[in-house]
Amino acid sequence: MSSAMSDTETLGVVGGGQLGRMLAEAAAPLGVELVVLDPTPDCPASPVARDQIVGSFDDEAGVRELASRADYLTYEIELADPDLLEAVEEEYDVTVNPDPETLRMIQDKLVQKQSLRDAGVPVPEFRQVDDRSDLEAAVEEFGYPVMLKAREGGYDGRGNVPVESADDFDALDELDGPAMAEEFVEFEREVSIIGVKGADGETATFPLGENVHREEILRETVVPARTSEDVAERAREVVEDVLALLSGRGVYGIELFETCEARSASDASGGEPRADGEILVNEIAPRPHNSGHYTIEGALTSQFEQHVRAVTGRPLGATDIRSPTVTANVLGDVDETRPANPVGIESVLAHPGASFHWYGKHEVRPLRKMGHLTVVGDCEALRDSDGLAGDARETDTEELLADARELRDEVTFE
């Protein structure tokens, strides 16, 4: 375990996308420099990291070189190889966080859901699907529609296919690898919490955020979520239970459903309806998460600084929000891949309280995440003893959301 500078620590990161880029930006003020492993030359993290090793996320030689140059190892993508990370952790005496065993569990969505259910964490009903008969059994149990999911890989809606009739059964052949089926949850809103595990069992949670998806891609995150304090507290309790299940330090993005009144899958034939505001865990990411980008401007400590603090054994920072905050993702609004030439960013920067984050990707593709913008609100609204009152929360975040959407629509690609 070594560092190129005696007064600087090195964090090795498997993955050098936008998450690696923002990790490097957050690490520098802490005296931590990044070396990233990524297959794309001049990846988004490379301009702000100390160095990039060009290689696939599971490239043995690349991971070994990364471990030999780092004081700590982490990853910003679930495609890292947990077996290889375990091997280099022992060989190079370098700590890997979150724990590779946690990565292994999360990589398989079926194993993830089984582990959560076994720990008593509320999740949607699900079952393994290996063939058409399994899918037919899932439909019989859950009713239409069901959500068919690839157990491994998949993000931004990839690998998730709604099955609404027998005509959709062929979707099973389109998935790459094993699958699972999940009941289709009737939810009031999709929400999430960024949870953190630090040294000596320390944990922390950021406030509940509300996520707005379209085409199964996150478009906006609203913080605080436009829901009741009781729901927010229940979500925090569920996330604490999730954190207790996971091993290894770091930030975890925990996606949740806040249900509306609808019968659960097991009671589809006439049982008691689910209560409004029940919290179910959708998926876990063992890394900083898109829904936590608001923390850069909107919280006392960003999720990226928090992750660096956690994996390097530093004390965790405060998770309070500075003000109501909305982020909006800037996606590729093009029909085909071409060089990225964004226009309209000046409109965002001219707006009071707005910030823009460009991810440094050289090509724009349809619906590819190219950057995000954040709009912060009036921190005076947070200064009463009970936090942000419901009416004030609704008014302020609605205005911020409208502003964020209008500004986002100004950014396009020539």
C-alpha cells in the first residue's frame, strides 16, 4: 500500500464516469487524490483525477495496478468484480469499501431482494423466473402487470420490462441472463434516501428525496420529498434497517416506493389493502447515486465528500440540507450518436440559485445522462424548530421544480 505523495492519500476507484468525476472533485479538499480504472480513454473523471488506468472494470491487471497505487479502494459502478477485489484486498493490504460481499449480493437483484426479505425489510413480492412457465406462475400469483427484471446488470430502465399480457412473454428471451419477476407496485411516489456507513459503526442518512422518472430514467429529484413527516420518518427507519444488513463503509443509494392504497400481490384475490404510505425497498446501489446529486449544493456535506470520508475512515459530515433543492438531469435530446456540443448552459448559470454540472462526455446519445443542474431555495424556510412546514415545503419545491424544468429545457445539443 503506497501513496505517491507523503502528505496525500490515494483513493483507487473502479469506474471513471460522472460519479468518479464528482468523487475526485470532492476528494481534493480533503487531501485525497483519485486514480481511476475505466475502459474509456479520457473518461469523465480523468480531467480531475490524478491518473487513469485504461482497462475494463474487471480487468485483472488493471485492478492489480490500481490496488498497488492506492491507500484505499472503492468502486462507482456495480460491474466491478467482487472476487477480484477480495483477492487484491488481501494481496496488497488495501481496504475495499463497500465490502465486496455487499457488492456480490447487490449485483444479483434476486439475491438482493431475498436478503432484504430475510432481514425483515419490506420489499415488493417477487419470484425467480428461469423460463416461460415461471413467468406464467408469477402472473398467476401477482396478476397483470408484473415487472420482469434481469437479475444482473441493467440501469436507467435497461433490463426492466413490464409484462401486461401473454403477448409480452417473449420479453423473457430478450433479457441477457437470468431473470426475476416482481409485483407491479401501485405507488404514490418514488422516493430515496442516501444512507452512509462510516467507521466504528457510525451511520447517517440524508433527508428523503422524491424522484420523478420518465421512461424509467430519473429526470428530477425534489428535496424534501412532497410527503408527510410520518412517511419520511418511516422511510428513514427502513433505510436504517437496510444499512444494518450491508457490510462495508461508504454511501448507499436506497430507492424506495411510497405506496398508495392498493392490494398487495398476495392479497390480489380480496385481502386487506396495503396502507397508504407504506415504504417498500426497490433497489440498492452501493455507491453515490443520481438521486443524491442535490447534496452538492443542497446539503452541508455532499454525498461524494461523504463517500470519500467514509471509505478513508474519516468522520462523517453533517447530512442536514441547506435549503429546499431540486435537481434535473440533462439527457441527450438527439436521435443518434454524435459529438457533444451543448448550448444553453449560460441560461442556467444566469439564474439565481442555479448550478450546472457537465459530465465531460465527448459523445451525446439518445437519453444519455450528460449533466445535471440544481436549483436551491430559500434557506429561511428551514429555520423553524420543526424543519420545513408542509405548506411551505409544497409551495417552495413546486416553484423550484418548475424553474429546474424550464432551465433544463434550455440546454440542448447542436
